[in-house]
Amino acid sequence: MRQVILDTETTGLEVGKGHRIVEIGCVELLERRVTGREFRSFVNPQRKMDEGASVVTGISDESLADKPLFAEIAVEFLNFIDGAELVIHNAAFDVGFLDAELARLDIPVRIAERASVLDTLALAREKYPGQKNSLDALCKRLSIDNSHRSQHGALLDAQLLAEVYLAMTAGQGDLGLGALDATPLARERMLRPLDVPRPALRVRYADAAEIVAHELRLAAIDKASKGKLRWIAASATPDATVLLQTA
């Protein structure tokens, strides 16, 4: 299974007020393993950063002036996430901003049309009800070192979220069923039959006493069903023999 851990940084908190994305960070997982493939891009939002957002992220208007517009990185971004499951903390926030950016393109497309979404905030609230479930709180709870996170950053937060997600869902692997989507060589390795010698199948025939007990039991059932027992009718041939076989 291919997953992409995703985070964004924005000029402010409300997409409805025209705030826009300034950074996207993605980390790829394949069968719950970090592959080393990442996507990161700063984006010129064509508007000013809120002061609070600039303080939290360390991103200034000046640093974004020479960065590409979202339209210039959209195809590369969509190709990176295409067909994956997106793992996002507070997914509604990031997906809302991404959909707003995509809606400005000449051919609008929505994130849901390119990838499915898993919200780790909802997952954390279900797993740790009544507790703080911010990314920092989860790192502390799950003993993940985030001491280098002095400011928010999309790629850094995606890297930390990858660790958090894997720790939160430890023991929830797919039992090897991912082999169905693997390459032929990978399937051969994962589904290789065990070369273990097995004893021959043992067959034990019913003795005379067991045959009599069996026939008496069938007769009782036939009587109770008023002659509707199909077993007797099906086996009533001149050479019919009642056998019990056990391995």
C-alpha cells in the first residue's frame, strides 16, 4: 500500500478569507516503510503572510517573492500523490487549502479525485479520548524526538507525522495482503510455499459397531422426519457402505 504523509503551511488560518498555501511537504510510505522519496515546495501566495503565521513558520514575505506559483508546481505535486492514501493531521484544514488552490487552475480538480485521505487527528482522538492530540503532544506521548521543531515547517512536520502515524498504528499491518499489489518478483518472494514434508493422510474406516450405531441414528432421524431423510434415499444402493474418514 502506498501512503503519502502530507502537511502544508499557509499565510493564515482561514481559507475562506483568501489565505493561501506557502509550503507543501510530503513523505512517501510503501507498505508502512519510509522510502526516502519526498516532495517539498515553497509557494508564492501572491499575498501577505499574517504576522502570526510568519512567526510560527519562520517564513517571510521576502523569502517567498522568488518562489513558484502553485500553478507551476501543481502537476508535479499531483503526480506525487496520485493514487496514494494521504495521511494528514487535521485533514480538513490542509485539504480545504489544497482544493482552493486547485480550483484556481484552468482545469479544476479536487484532492478526493486523486487520492484517499486518512485524518490522524481523528485517529488520535479515537485512540486517546479526552487528551491533547496536537502533533507535539503525540510526539511526547509516543516518545518521538521533536526537539528540533522550533518552528512549524511542512516537510519537517510531515516527517514527524510519519513517525507518529507508524507508532500509533503499530501492529495494524496488512498481514501480507499487500502482495496482491506487488510486482511479480515481490509476490514470488512473499508468497513462496513452505517446503515442509507432511505425513501421509491417515484414513480410518468405521468398524462394525460404528456402522450399526450410524444406521440406527439415521433410522431415528428418518422416522422423526416422516420418511423425508434424503441421506438414506441417496445411499440406498446394493453395494452402499457407510464409512467414517478422519485425518
